[in-house]
Amino acid sequence: MRVVRITVGALETNCWVVSDALGGPSVVIDPGDDAPEILRELGSGACAAVILTHAHFDHVGAVAQVLAAVDAPLLIHSSDADRLTHDAPHGTGGAAFGFAGVTAPAADRLLEDGDTIEAGALELRVLHTPGHTQGGICLFVEDPEGGAAHLFSGDTLFAGSVGRTDFPGGDSRALASSIASQLTAFEPQTIVHPGHGPDTTIGREQRINPFWPRA
């Protein structure tokens, strides 16, 4: 399995280009900015999907440019889909932070909890994790070559922290419930790739994250 991080934009958002490393197509997760760099990483290879973990401006800013260059559908959870096409606070939120006009096209596929996305030998499972936004998701994928599993956590879970919940649509109780119900059962060695900041593991977050659920 191949996982490439491209840190993009003013908010240093992590965009991920992921493939099975066996010749299958890639998926692009959260193309927030710097479309040329993302497209250089994709090269001439096929792209199975562009997936958004949520609809905030710093995660969607390069969507239109990427989609114009690749033949791939845009996927987002149904609860965030209406936010994509406008930059108001209940949209992408860009206007409130000096990024007016940062929007994305309407999604081609609306995701729900438990859905799967296939890309070659990869199967990414959708975990609905509301809290940062109402339609926030994480994506869980097993390594087809037998390595540790991977969790793309968007702005739900960071190394040592969690996503903010003081934006429109945020809910701190919902975020805590999402982590408790969706993430605590994963193996400690599961590699976590967040929407901002460095990678971590489920085991590390169990030990050190003050927001991790504890009995």
C-alpha cells in the first residue's frame, strides 16, 4: 500500500494520495489547495475517486481543478454535501477566514456510515464521525499486503488532540461520541493519518490524547 502526504494551503492541510501499490488506481483524499502538486503526484495513473472527509474550505479548495484533470467522482458524506457549493459559515466557511469564493462542485456520490470505496485491491470503509462538522468522516483501510491498517481521520482525530467544534455545525459531545463509538476498537498499531499535523497511531492516542475516551 502506498500513502503519500501532500501538505497544502495556508492552513497546512494534509492531502493524501493513496493506492494499493499493486498497479491499481489512486484515491485523493482532501485536495485542499495546490492542485498542480497533487496532479504531479497522480501523474498519468488512474484516479478512482476524490474523497472529502468534510466540507471545510481548507480541505476542498483544489477539488474543481483536480476533477477537471482526472476522470473521477467526488464523494462526501450526505450531511456535508450541501455545504460544498457556497462559502458562508454553514458552507465551506471560507468567507469567514478571508478565503471568499473557495467552494467545490456538487458531489457525485453521497456517502453514509459503513459504505465502502474500492480502488484496485483497496477497500476504504466509511466511518461517520460527526462533531467537527455534521458530515465528518474517517476512512479505514486494510493494507492488502498485510501491513498495519490505516485510518484517514480528517479533522476528527489529530496527534494528541481533536478537531475544533466551535465552527457552525460543530458539536463537542458528538465528536466525543464519534471517537468512542467508531475509533476505540481499532488495533493499537493502526496508523492514523490526520487532516493536519503528523501521523500517529491508535495506541499512541489511547495513551496520551486527553480527548480519548476513558472509563
